[in-house]
Amino acid sequence: MDFVNFEVGSKTVSLAILNILLTEQYRENLTEMPNHNPNFMGIKDFMNIPVPIFDLGKILNHCSTKDKNTQTVNQFLEQKNIFNQWLLSNKGNNVLTKPHALLKWLNNFTSSDEDLASIMSKAKLIVEQIVSKNIAEDNKLNSKVNQLFENAIEHIEYSYKPIIVFTTINGSAPHIGLLVDKVEDNIHVNESDIKSLDKVTTVGFELDNDTKAILKGLIQLGDKHSLIIDPASLFTKGIKSDEVQTEAVV
């Protein structure tokens, strides 16, 4: 079976290539409609057919990637302000007080985005250097830390280019659109290598209804798994999830 992998927050999801009609960049040009479903974003035409678009990040992570990015940017702004307030409070001191909260935050910061993790790792090293050498008034180093925080914010804002995946359940007509963060790669998987969710859910916890409806298995990807998404099971009545599609255009 052939799948396309997509990134959604910290998760990787897989859609069968036969369930995909088209992918296109999301440009915030949806038609809003009254709806109580928190995952529903609006309507987008596909070949003159209005298609409902849903935020897969909200379905799987209970938080859109856009909202998560905003939270992260606010954290960077807060820590940048803490750094500058610490510099101001230590101006003229021969021995610096340690910015315990800032160092703790920097030490605990993790990200699956390698570029972002690298930026903050550099910021941590410079802050540690300023503290260990009692050089709070080194403008060059201070400016570098501030610039790294700005670089991190810019990286988040400019690297987020979400995509709408138009799905199908019959190989030709659009079913729903799913908002994802980005396309990763195509993979071929033997059906026998797809792992059932039954073993996961038998240990004593339940998946929420929306998640349970669309998750159809796991694919091993190195040291993690990809979640198989079945769009035919989402907001569809009378459709069997194991129906076979015959064609798709990507």
C-alpha cells in the first residue's frame, strides 16, 4: 500500500495515496460558516464543489499548530524580556546574580524542529558564558542573545506554511479537506506491516471519538510511528472504511 506522510504538530500521519486528490498551500481564504464543531475551519471550492475543511491539528492535538506557534512565540518574547531585565538589574555589578528561571527554561527547551533547537542551544551557551565570566555589560554578546530570540521567532513565523489535503472516498469526488503542517514523503508499506490500534487501546484508556473515527493503524517509521488517517470514517455515514479507491491525482 502506498501512503503519503504529513507532519501535524509533533505527529506524523499517513494517508493512502488513493485517498488524496490534491494538496495545496493554505492561504486563509476559506468561507466561514456557522458551526459548533471546533475542528471545522470553513469551506473551500475544489473544481466548483464546496468542500468542508477541518484542522487535523485540533483533531489530533487538541490545539491548532498556529495557536501552538503563537504560544511559543509569546514564550520567546517573555524569556527575551526576562534576559534584558536581568541584564539591567546586574548593570555595574562585579558578580552577577544567576538568572535561574531563564537558564532553567533554556535547559528544558526542546523542539522537533532541528533549526529552532539549534538557535536556542546557541542562546543558552551565550547566556551561560555571560554568567560564568561576569560580563553582563558585553554589548556584543547581549545583542547576540537578543538576535537569537528574534531569529527563533522569525523562524516560527516564516517556516509555518500549512497545506490543505483534499481527500476522496471514491477516487474522484472530494470528501473533506484536512489542514496539515507540511508534506514529508511517500512510502510503500505491506499491509501485513500495518499495526492495529487494538493492542494500544486495550491497556486501559480510550481514544476520543473524533480520533478513534479516523485512526486506522500505525506504521513504524524508525524509532516512532506514523498514524494512518482514514478520511472516509470522518463525518461519513454508510461508508465502509475498507472500500478500495481506484485512482487519485496528487
